[in-house]
Amino acid sequence: MSTHGAARRGAAGPADGEMLELAAFCGLPSCRREYRRVLGAGQRQIYCSDTCRRTAQREVRRLRTRLSHFVEVVEQTRIDLAAHGKGDDPNEIAIIDTHQRAKEGLARAAGVLRFVGESEDPLAEELRVLYEAVEPFVTQS
Ligand SMILES: [Zn+2]
């Protein structure tokens, strides 16, 4: 019996010329492929490939555009409500904010669901179940 292996595992860094790797899952929801993340090589790797990294960047840009659109809709709705003299009731504003946040959250979930497609990833499936359960309350009220 030797303690040599344990001592090596406890070492601060990899030996010369040896890259320390860990199993990781791609940060792109539609991929989630397992890959070997190389540790200590500059910026932390989040995606399994450059293709996934670029796809994720495009998706984030698209979602940011979408979000700013909804923020504009909220602002315009507040202005319209104020024009009816209804914009200054704090209770009403709280209800509108809650409902608007629910709508925005639902819109974001819908975007993610389109993005993951028919993925059988358990996380995607749970999000789909939650979306379908909540959607009628948010769109009907
Ligand atoms: Zn990937």
C-alpha cells in the first residue's frame, strides 16, 4: 500500500507538460454535450466548441434584443395607463408589474423552449411542463 497516488492528487498543479482536465457539460442548452474542460488555460471554457460558443453569443444577442423590446412595451403601457389617469395607483402598478414580469418570464421561457427544440434533456422537459402549466394563467389574465 502506497500513499504516493494520494499525495499526487493533492498536488497544487499538474505536472510539467500535463494538462489538468475535468468533465463538463456544454453551456449551450441545445447541445449540453459532455466535454473535457482544460483547467488553468486562460478564460474559463463554458462551451464544448467554438461553434457552440458562437451560437450562444448569437442567442444572447437575440434575447437581449427581445428583452429590450418588452421593456419598451412595458414603458409604453405605463404611459398609456397614465393617460387614463390610472398610472399612479401603487396597488395597480404592483399588479401590472407582477403580471408583466410573469409575461416577460414566460416569453423568455418560450424562447428557450424554441431553442432547445425537442430535446429530451430533463431540464428542458421540466421547463416545458412548467411553461405549459403557467402559460394559461399569464395569457388569459
Ligand atoms: Zn456544445
